[in-house]
Amino acid sequence: MSAKAMTVAGVMSGTSADGIDVAVVRVEQSHPWRKKPAKDGATSVPKVTLLAHEGFPYPAELRKAVLAAMNAQSTSTVELARLNWRLGIAYAEAVKETARRHRLRLDLIGCHGQTLYHQGRAERYAGRKFACTWQTGEAQAIAAQSGVPVVSNFRPADMFAGGQGAPLVPLLDYVLFADAKRGRVLQNIGGIANLTAIPAGAAASKVIAFDTGPGNMVIDWLAQKLFNRPFDRGGALAARGKVLEPVLNEALRHPFFRLKPPKSAGREQFGREYAATFLAACRRQSKDSEDALATATALTAESIARSYERSVLPKMKNREADFIVSGGGARNKILVSMLAERLQPLGCTVHISEDFGMPAAAKEAAAFALLAWHTWHGLPGNVPSATGAKRPAILGQISYA
């Protein structure tokens, strides 16, 4: 099938479960700089142009239901079925409203869905060992209400190809940020933090990508628990505290940080149970709630910096690199400041993705728009060097309007 230019909406709701991001992009077959075929055989990659993006907070009742279902020890089939359909309706409304506000006609929608459970490595269950994942949100509801085909359920195809189903954003990172002369690191800080490293002039097959650990997840939980706020706006609360070094050092001994890439994480590793244990450790050192938030912020910054230093820097062609931050964490000034201070001696210049023309809140949603375009044209969307898959795979399933 020849690749066709399309207007595609990407829909993302992350592990923070705070709402829905919609990004609408124009995707067309083109390439900004590579002249020779890559070693993986690819001769070109699409050109992606952002047309619009919007964010929609979950209604309080829906967010409560999502958080209750995530990593739940017990729930009911009634709750899960209703949540699946309710999320599909919410995604449809968000896409339709974005298109209405910007007067756009959509050709295709790519919806990541809301992750309820992600287990990237094989574990034993009912007599067999296997990995698994579950993103919920009824895609047919989106297709029916929008009148546009929907690609969803992106992760399983990569996992059945031997990968961990994450991260999947590296394809967009490569398309938007690969540079012939300068190394680039794309650090997304959502609930979980993940990076994509692209050495200067590298083919897509040489991209390095993996989850680095907690992003906003622990910070947000503490802000809600201690201050009744959904998140620490701008890092203002953390700025008033001090980092509890013994707690930070102990937290960095978590087994996830010792794993070598490819690796992926979620609420299973760094959700509410982990955050509650982290808070208890902080309380043994200090009764100041701001100190707990400062320490959680430092945990995110230090785990990112160590991930870069240990797993990426040795593979970059030179020490000088642009370190480009996106996601909700890009709006946390204290977190970004901690990162810049830690990474500057390693040769990194820290930027926000807006500096490169992609709003921080839009990038993940735009990634699933691009992945949907690939699926529609029968093209692989995973980056095996990032996910650990044994082969490229066409991702997702199509629901027709």
C-alpha cells in the first residue's frame, strides 16, 4: 500500500490518570535529512506536522474509578466493563471537541487507552509464564461517535514479538528529532519517566529507549496525600523542602534501577503502595511534608540522570547532547532545575520540547497518531532496539466507523 497523507488525531491518557490529551497531526511521507537508506532497510520516514492539541481533565468521578481499577487487588467484572465503555465515550468526546475547536476534518484516530496493568517481563500465572498488558477504553465507541476509524491496543503486537510493549514513543522521537550532527535525548516525564536517545546521524535501528523509573507518579501521590492537591504545581512545594539524602539513597536501591535496558515500569513498581512506603521512610527522617516532596522530586531527577549516565552516555558518539524534556514533568521548574544541574557535567544541555516546536503535553498523543498512521498503511511501528522485540511489528487493531 502506498503511504497516504492523512490528518490523524492521537489520544493519550497516561499513568498519572489525570485526564486526556489529544493531538492532531498531519502525516505525510517525507524525510527531513537522511539521504541514504538506513541499515535497517528503511529509505524514509514520515513528516509529522502538529495542527492542534487540547487537554481534558477527567471528571472527578471518572478519575476516581480509573484510580480504583489500576493495580486493584480485587474489583468486579461490572466495574471493568462499565469503565471500558465510559472511557471510550470520554475519548470520543475529547476528540470531537478538539476537531470542533480547530475546525479539522479527521481521517484516522489512534488511541492508546488507559493502562490498568502492565507487566513487561514474564511471570507465572495459572501454570504458564508470560508477559501481559491491558489498556482499556472501548475503541468502537470512539469510531462510532466520531465517524472515523480508530487504531487501538498498540502494545500486544510488540510483546508477542518478544518486546516489552514499551516504550512506543521512540518512533515519533526519531521522526521529529533525529539530527545528522548532534545527539538528542528525549526525556518524557509522565507518571512514569522514559527516555529515547538518538546518537548523531544514527539509523532508527540504533535508537536507545527505555523507562527510567518514576516520573510524576510518586510526586503526585504525595501532593494529594499531604496537601490535597492533584500535583505540585511548578514544584513550588518541593522548593520549600530539603532532600532527605538517606531516603533518596535507599530508594535508588530499588531493583528496577539495577535492570539493564530494555525495561518498562508502571504502577506495579511505583504506584500507591510504593509511594506509601516512600512516605513512611521520609517521616522517619523528617515531619516536614515539603521535605518528602523535595525527596520524591530528587528521586525522579537522579534516577533519570543515572539512567543516562550508565546506559546511554557510553553509546553516544560524543558527550555533547541536547536533553529535551516533555510531559507533565516539564512544567515542574524544580525538577527541571535538578535535572539540568545533574546533567550539565555530563555534557547535556537541557531544553523543554516547546523549544523544538512540540508542546510538552502533546508529544505522547502525537506519537500514537503517528503509530496509527503506520498501522493503517501496514507499516511496523515499534523500534525493536527500544522495546527488546525480536522483529519489527505492525501494531494495534482497527475499529471501523
